[in-house]
Amino acid sequence: MKKTDIPAQIMPLCDPEKRKKNMDEVPLGYTMEMAVTEASRCLDCKNAPCVQGCPVGIDIPKMLKLTAEKKFTEALETVRKMNFLPAICGRVCPQENQCQKECTLGKMKGGTVHPLSIGNIERFLADNYSDELIIKKPASPTGKKIAIAGSGPGGLTCAGELAAMGHKAVIFEALHKPGGVLIYGIPEFRLPRYILSREIEFLRRLGVELVMNTIVGKTITVDEILKEYDALYVTTGAGVPHFPDIPGTHLYGTSSANEFLTRVNLMEAWKKDSRTPLFVGKTTIVIGGGNVAMDAARTATRTGSERVIVAYRREEHDMPARREEVIHAKEEGIEFMFLLSPEKIVENEHGHTGGVLFRKMRSEKNPEGGKNRIFDTDETFLIDCDAVIFATGTSPNPIVAKSLPSLTTNKAGGIAVDMNNMKTSVPGVFAGGDAVSGAATVILTMLHGKTAAKAINEFLK
């Protein structure tokens, strides 16, 4: 059988009617047979376009070859050489826009052949063979100590890289649990907590130390850190939510996706015995079109909202959310409305959120290419609801920058760096991830962490 004729292995999913009532993970994972079959579809292209599409440069053809040969532990070892968080990346990375987008299979027969499901195989390996992987001893201790502000994907990656080089990496996390956006922003039905805990434990075994409940720039100043440590990497994320400049955003029942997801994901407000309050509307409107909007909408359904509507100001094909997340949301009964822009959050008779006044938009083809142009119309209409969640973007956390006036910032409020080495304007201080670029993908944040680790190692020499 030709490799192009081997059927693509589609990940099995939980039934929509069952899954929307719990926090269980939706994709069920590959069986061994599925993983081997899918890996055997690889054409082993000489130029390996999939590797070029991977931000962290995993040797994907080698991983696939070893998987097809059932050498699973060796395949996972190949992944972990470049990626310390494979179980996470296999779940949340937008492979369809990266490695899988470049897969030669997906460009054959007029695009009718499904590209290799690289992320699903990565997840299979990490989920089933991490315990069998022998942790290689880090290089001989160098005696150097590096502080890392933030335990998100960038901080974890940088710490793992530095520990492997023989340096002492200490992560300072403001919250009481490690993981950053991985734990407060991504719901359990997309990233189970036990998976995140296991990946973090892998880094602890490398010698990475984590210090919780410590805000760099508040609990401990940057100057204090630089007196004790040889370098600092700042990756404190983009935790400041954006609200549109419209009336009513202050009303009870209206919140940011950041707050809503943090209450549910980190504080477990969905549990009956939780001490964290959570307002759940009978009708919830989520405003936005990205992955955070999908997470908020699907979480609202799971926490008891009877009707959930996603309202987006552009057309469906313009949504930045992963296509599979949109599909999953639709399967779970979430409604989508397009070409709508909020004008006002309407107050009900109790002084709480009572609805959203929307303005209809119209779309015109852009003669210069790219996304269609969007224009206002004269038509407005009201949708009644009792909860509104804004998933309209976030800005970099400003605490570190404010605590260190000599640190140069960029126009977006992030820390200004040389992207070749993540160096800031302050010697010995490096920065990356959302703290620099604003909200970005997990894998891009990890790339920043890898780049910074290499630069810090050079700096220490």
C-alpha cells in the first residue's frame, strides 16, 4: 500500500452531550496501533519541511520513524531533546499552522490527503512513555544561579535548558501553583492538571527549583535578585485584560475571560466545595474569536450556563481560534454570531448585566489582500443575557518593568529585547514570552525560553 493510501488516524473524542457536563479531557488519545499507523504515513522528505515549521526544531522525521518501528522511548527522547513539555505541546500547540501545515502529505492530491497528525503522536509518546525515559544527568554544576520570573511554558523551558547545562535554575511564581497560563488559562478538558504536574516533576528531577507565592518586583525586587543571582529571565505573561471603551463593563455579571478562567481553572470554582465564588449566567455572551474565547465559552457551558453565544466582529473564517476548538464548541451546543460589535452592556432592573447592545458590521473584500475590511452599519440590536465575558486580548504584566525604571519597554507595554538573544536594556536581565510580545502561542513562548537559556549561558561565560 502506498503511504498516501494509508488512512489518516482520527483522534477519538468524548461524546459531546456527556463531555459538556464535566471537565474531563475531550480528545481520548491514540492507541498504540493508531500511533504506529499514523507514523508510518511519513514520507521521510529529504528537506523535512515539518522541522522547518516547528518553532523549537524537533527532529520530527526521526520521531516518526522510531514510532513506526515501535521504539517509543527512543522516539520520546528525540522529542525531549528539543522540547521539555511534549505532553503539553501535543495538546495545545497549533500544529495545523506550524509543523503539520508544512507536511508534504497535506499538499498531495490537491490537498485531499490529510497531513500527518504530528501533535497527536507527540502526545501519545509523552503520555505513555515518560516514566520509562531515563533522565540524563545534567552537565557538571557550574556554580551559577539564574532566577526566572514566571512558571509558564517559557519559564519552565528556560529553567529546563539551564539545568541541563549545569546551572542552578530557580523559578519564582506569583501564584500558589506552578504553570502560569497553562494552569490558570487553559481548561482541564484541554490540558488535564495531572499532565501539567508530571511535566513539571520532570523538570524538578533535573534540579529545577520552584518558589511559589513570590511576585518579582513586589515580594522581591529585581535589584535584590541580581545581588544573589547571576542572571534573571523575566517571563511573567500577559495578564492584563482588555475591555472595549463602552458603557456597562463595570456591571455585575460582566467579567474578563482572564478572571473567569482563573476562578475555574486555578481556584476550581466549578466544584461544589470550592470557596471561590463564580457567577454563572443562564445566558452567557462571550465576546471574541480566539482560543481564549473558545475556552471561556466551553467552560461556561460546563459550569451551568444554559445558553452560550460567541459574538465576533468579523467572519467565521477570520477567527484566530484553532479550527478544532471551534468545531468542538459547536458540537457542545455553543452558538456563534458574526459581524457583531458590542456598543453597550445594558443594565437590568437590579443594576446587573441584562444584555448586550450590538452594532452589525459589514464585510468587504480587501483589494490589497488579507482579511476583509470591516465597516459599521446603522443597524443595532439587543441580545438579552445575564453574563458577559470579554475575551478581547491582554497586555503584558507591567509589574517588573515598573519596578525597574531602567528597563526599556516597547509600544505595546512589553519589555523591549533583542529577539536574537532576549537581552533587555539592563545587563544580566533577559525577557521573553508574552511579557515581551503580548499574548502569543505556548510554543513561541517556549522558543523564547530556549533562546534566552542559550544567551544566558553565553553571558555567564
